[in-house]
Amino acid sequence: MSLNLVRDPWIPARCRSGSKLIRPAQITECHATDPILAFDWPRADFRIASHELLIGLLAVACPPASEDAWADAMETPPTPEELDAAFAPLAHAFDLDGPGPRFLQDLEDLAADHEPIERLLIEAPGDSTVKKNTDLLVHRGLAARLSRATAAITLYTFQNWAPAGGAGNRTGLRGGGPMVTLVLPNDAPTLWQVLWANTPCGAKPAAADLPRIFPWLAPTLTSEGNRTVTPGPDAHPLQCWWGMPRRIRLDFEASPGTCDLTGQPDDIIVSGWRQRPRGANYAFWGKEHPLTPQYRVKPGSEILPVHPQPGGIGYRHWLGLVANTRDDLRYPAPTVAIWRRDRAEGRAIWASHTRLLVAGYDMDNMKARGFVEAEMPLHHAPNRNAQEDLAYQLIDSADTVAQALRQAVRGALFSQGATVKLDAELFATLRERFWAATEPGFYRLLGDQAAGQAVDLQTWLALLRDTAMRLFQEAAPLDPLSGATQAQRITQAQRILAFTLRGYGKAGGELFGRLDLPLPEGAGKAKGKRGKAA
């Protein structure tokens, strides 16, 4: 029997009473008494990808027709039987193995070399790395045999976020390793509430559109002759959930075994895969995916999907993840914009204690540097413009102080004229520590504003000042063993930083100007102009 990802239980999930395998329709099972709380995969990337898979299934099978319809289902979820009925017309597209079309696999039985199944894991070392014996941090041999359930989510994760893979091996529809943002409503949402909170409104597609939504139901639109696949005649916009950039066929073995990643037994094991180059080359999909933030390189240029970068996620990214940046070149994911504009408005039960989950692979071309996962409060404010203005002030002023701190430490540790890159590891670490130390204060002030309380920017300035001086003293300590020249540099740099933090000099004027605070006596009359958001 083939595994059908709609009809069969295959998804590990955790409910209040324990863990179990569920089929997609069971996400609302016992919702009032023993609800499904989360996916129970042993890997963070599988858990995030499962959210995208289920949200995409809901968006195709039973999207809310309006925000009112969305709110009704949020309060009273459909039953598993109702979801089964909604998913049934799509079931033929979700056979993982068997004689017909296979989920996210090429319609052809590809003639190609067998590759180990572990190479479907995004972080697994590639062929060149293994041959050179340089797989030092991420070793080969992660998994030799997968159950079909694990192979299914591995395949979805790989096709959805596919990194560059050499000549002709295309990246995912949003490029390699896109950033994913998910709204987490209230303190302890159920899995249904998380999925539905991020499901966009729309119209249910016609049956004739399914091959343009699920590309494995039709012959592959290859990239021979530089052909691209864009939203329109070749691909339905809902294909944003089901991109298939790689031409892949899994290899199944009809022998019982145990999954190396999950320990799950299966009568059929997946030991490898085959691929051919020149799969779909996706273009102009940057604004189509509801869960990914967007950006432009310059005004009027193409909208592109955001990707995680080194340094993790923090409040300095609030602009671009929650609201547009001041230069209007970075935008939050559509699901976040819709939540703030429509879904949280007037609904205190969902608006309070909402968080934003941000995740994705930090990729360096073909190499995974790490998997980023972070949460931040998503305060609902009665006046979104005032909230964004406050965020601009706090982030701009923090960025000014972070730059002043780096310059001060540079002046303390290195002689004038020395060639030192400010993005070197020492300074990058210093900057990250500054942002991390001031993050609770940022969210505390946003929370005060959301609750209608007065916001004291002097308190924020004091936090920036204390944090900067403490980090300076840790990075450039003045001790009896310091030579006279070094001690002089440290003392002078600390004095300059202290003056800046009290509003003196050009940088001090910019700092106070961004916070709309009066300059101290003798610091000059003009306030610094507000700079760009961090």
C-alpha cells in the first residue's frame, strides 16, 4: 500500500495527553478537550516546514472566503470529518509512492545515479565535501534509511527551501533558505489556531487548476532554453506552497526497517533518491508567499524574498518583520500585515500576548551556516502609526549608540590609522551583545504604549547609556598592566563615548534628535537628523 499524505496518519503530533501520528484532518481532533498542540518532529526545520505544508493545504482545500469567515472558524474549528471532505478532492496529488504521480517528484521515472538519502537534508555535506574529507562540523552518515513519513517531510523541506545545488539544480521558489514568519496567537495556541492564524483568505481553485498548483501532476516545466516559471498561465499563484525546483524520484525498498531520524518503523524504507538537472526555474515569486518577508534593492525594483543572515534575529529586525522600514524597501510577510491590520483588530482574545515566530536556514550559497529560530512579541497597538514611530525612534537611537560603541572600542584597542574592519568578529560580537542586552527594554516600551501607558524615552536612553558603557569597559578594560599609550587611548575613547551618550558632538546630537530629547546646555542648538532604520 502506498502512503497517502492526506488520507493516512503520518505526522507526529503532540497533544495534552501525549504524542501520536495524525493525518492532516486530525489537526482539530478533540479541540475542546485534548487539542493537538504542536508537531513532534525531532528537527526544527521539519516542524517549520510542516506548518507551511498544512497551511498550504488549507489555503488550497478550504480557504476562508472573508475575514469574518476566518474569525468564525478560529472560534469554532471545522471537525476532522469536515476537513477530510475538504481535503478529499486533493488526495490523488499526495501519494508519496505507488504507480501514479508522486508527491513533489518528477512525473518521469528518472534515469540517474542513486544518491544517499541523507543528501536530501539541507545541512548534509555534499559530494565534493565528502570526497575531500572536509565534513568536520556536519558529518556524513546522518541517516542511511528513512521511513516514508520522514522522507515525505524531508522532501517537502528540501523542495520548499532548496539551496543552490550546482549547474542546473535550481533553488526553491523563494530562493535557497527563505525566511519564514508565523503569527502565534495568544499565550498557548493550539496547532489549529497557529495554522489558521496564518491561512490567507481566498477562493477555492477549480479542479482544472490543480496541475498548475501541484506541478508533479503534469510533465515538468524544465528550464531548458532559460525558460522560467512565473505566476500566471504556467503556474497558479497557489503553487507558492508547492514549488518543485528539483527533478527528484525517491527510491523505495519493500523491506521493513526503522527510520534513522525518528526511530519510526515502516514496512517500506527510503534509502536514496535520483535527480536530473534543469527543473523549474522560478522567477518573480517574491511577493506571492504569505509567510515570507519581502524587500526591494531600490525603489521600483523587483520584490524579493528575505533570507536569514548571520547574527540571528532580534528587535533590530522589527522593522521589516512587523512593519515597513522607513525607506519603504523592506516589508513584513503578508500574513503579519493582515494580522495587524485586520485579524487582531477588535479581538482582544487573539490580540493579547501574540508572538511572531521567525525561522529559516542561514545559507551561504550551497552551505547551511545554521538554522535560525526566534520569537518576538507582536504587540497589538490601537494606533499602529504611533507604534511604528516609537519603534523607529528606539531602533534608530540604539543603532546610533551601537555604532558609537564600536568606534569607541576601535579607538581604545587600535592606534589611529590601523586597518581594522568594523565587521570583524570582535566588533560583530560586541554589536550583537549590545542589541541582545537592550532587547527586553525595547519590548517593554512597546508593551507600555500598547497598554496606553506613557513611554519614558529617558528610561530608554539610560538603558542604552548603561549598556554601552558596561560593554566598553568589558571590551577595553583599563588595568595596571596597561601601558601608558594604551591607557591613554582607552581613557580618551571612553570619554568620547560618554560625551556622545550625553548628547555632545555630532553623534550625540543625532542620538538626542532621534529621541526628540532636548540637548544638554552647551551641546549646540541643532538636533541631529533621524537616520535610516537599523
